[in-house]
Amino acid sequence: MFSFFRKKADSSKSADKALKKQKRKEENILSVMSKTGWSREKTVAQIEDARQRLGITYKDYNRYEFYKIPINEQESEYQRKEAQRKRKAEKNEKFLHTVMENTGWSYEVAKEKMEESKAKCGAEYKDYVAYRFWETDEETQKTYFTKGDANALRKKYNTNKENVACFRNKNEFNEVFGDCLGRVWTYNKDVSLEEFTEKFKNEKKVIYKPLSASCGSGVQVFDISEDSAETSYDRIKTLPVGIVEGYLIQHPDMSRFSKRAVNTLRVVSVFKDDEVHILYAAFRMAGGDAVVDNFHNGGVLALIDLESGKVMTDAIDLSGKIYETHPATGEIIKGFQVPYWDEVKALIDKAGRIVEGVGYVGWDIAVTESGPVLIEGNTSPAPNVLQLPFYLQEHRGMHHVVERYL
């Protein structure tokens, strides 16, 4: 008799599960229809074709906007997405075990707590670990600037997917923002030796950047005053597709914090109500003898007062170590006055109006002797650039800085 009731309960659960699955499937069909204008028949046929070829779910077809991707590119894009998802899952497992080690919680309890934070305040697993959320209550967690907040800003303001794509391709970015760059540049695969020599005849160094790399990955500097232009040209032509630019000479005050790297500013802005609003700004420095200053590649950073342009915090690195002085040069960081600060803000205002439908951007700015120039823009700027310095030094959440733009 008990067996009969168990079977009946299991059958009921299976039916509920099937109904929920069908409901989610229907929601994704309707979502794709609304975005594409396709009929129901065409929508189902397109998704089913992709499902048969790739094993993609209705949810992922919708979420990854596969209706925008040519059929001959869908397989490689899906493989890229799956690899990305796998890497994230592996990292999340490590974050979860870090929480278990710090709390003594079981795997199930730790995961439940982290999922609750994700649902209630948008904290990704790495946020939960970085800000030690196991030591705080729900209300305190809501005061932090999390990845969920950053994603909400991106979805609200970066609505033109085609224009967003130009920020991921350094070649296209340079073409669109040419008036803000302040330097010569070329594409490494299409340039002849004669063109290369002519373009960089007034340069002592050039810098190569892979087209789609991030966090300073793959960047190389070539000294063409020591090597012949032909030698550098031959080496650059063998590198993956990328751009070559004249090497910027930073303002002497900026170079006090690193001689090899160009120390830059990360300035994050939102374009709202026909105005470019600066949310926050950071001074990024190479941590040691590197040629790049990226925070996620060994660099250190400190936050800048938006009114005065003075550095208002000590610096931190990604591991959470705090620096009153620069780890390589010994220069005092807090109180440093960024040169040409008014001009920096004017450049952000100009750049923030150029591309329609891309309103939330983290701009990387170099400051030269003659003023600021644009390096690149990032349409998914990392929220920890703002939050980590305040968490580590004051144990304070920074959600209030961005909440009126959400």
C-alpha cells in the first residue's frame, strides 16, 4: 500500500516537472518570436535544427541569441560558449570549496548560501568569496556593488549588440574612436614593410596587441630604435592577428609609478538623459617590471576622487594586499594628483557620446605630456575595481554609487 502511494507521488512529481519544462520551452519560443518577428513555425524549426546539429537547448538558443548568428558560425560559437561555461563552473567549484574551508559548512549548505546571495543581491560566487559574505547578513550584502549590478547596468545601457561588438575588436575600435587615440596605428597583417616604416618613422617603440585579447594578454613592445624597422616588422607579421600602435610616452608624473608600463586610468561612465556621468575612476599601475598595468594581470590600483582628480585610497592588488607605496618604485600613492584631470573628464564626455546604444563603458586612458588619450573601452567593466578598495580598506559596500542608474 505504501509502495502504491510512493509511486503515485513520484508520478505527480514527474508530471509537475514535465509541465515546468514545457512552460520554460514555450517561454523561450515566445521570446525568440518577439525578438525576430518569426512565425511560431519558423521559430520552432530554427531552434530544432540547431538542437539537432549542436545539442543546444531552447533556453541557450534564446539566451545566446543564436537567431543572430549565421548557421555556418553557430557550431564554433556554441563550442566557445560551452568552454566558457565549463571554465566558470570549474572556478565556481573552487570558490565553493573556499567557503567550505572558511566556514566549516557542508557542500550543500555552502552552495545554498551562495545561491541565496546570487538571487538576492546579484553576488557571483567570486563576489561571495572576495567580500567574505559568510561573515555578513543579507542586508549588508545588498549594500555591495556586485557582478549582478554590473550585469544589470550592461543590459540596460548596452542595447546595440552590433555596436558593442566593435569594443571587442581593437581594429574596429581604433577606426571608430580615431579622433580620441592621439597615436598612429595599423593592422599587423595588411601592412607592407614600406607602409610600416613610413607610419612609424617618428617612433622609437611600437606596441603590438592581439585583436581580441583582454587583461593585457599577448601584448608585446618592440624597440625599433635598437632593432631595424624591418626586423621588428618581420617579427610582428608572424604574430596572431592584431594591431600595432605607436608607443605612448606617459606624463613624467605618471611614470613615477612604473618606467616600463604606461600607467593608465580606468574611468567608468554611463550615458543617461543625454549626459555622460562618471561613476568611478581608478589609477592603475604595473605591479612590478611588467609592460602592462592591468589589475587582473599583476597590477595594483587605487581610486580617484572625481572632483579633484587626486588618488583618495591606498592601492590594492587582486589578492587583497594593500600598498601605501608602489611595490616597485616606492612612490607614495594616496594623494597623487592625476595630471590633466579636467581634460580627462572632457575626453570621457566626448568618447561616451560617439557610439549609439553603448552607454555603460569602462574607458582606459593614458596621460601624456600633452594630455589624455584613449587606449580602449570595455563594455563589461569589472565591479571589483570600485568595490574591492572600499571593502578591503573600509569594509564598506558601494552599491549606492550605481543604484540610481540601475
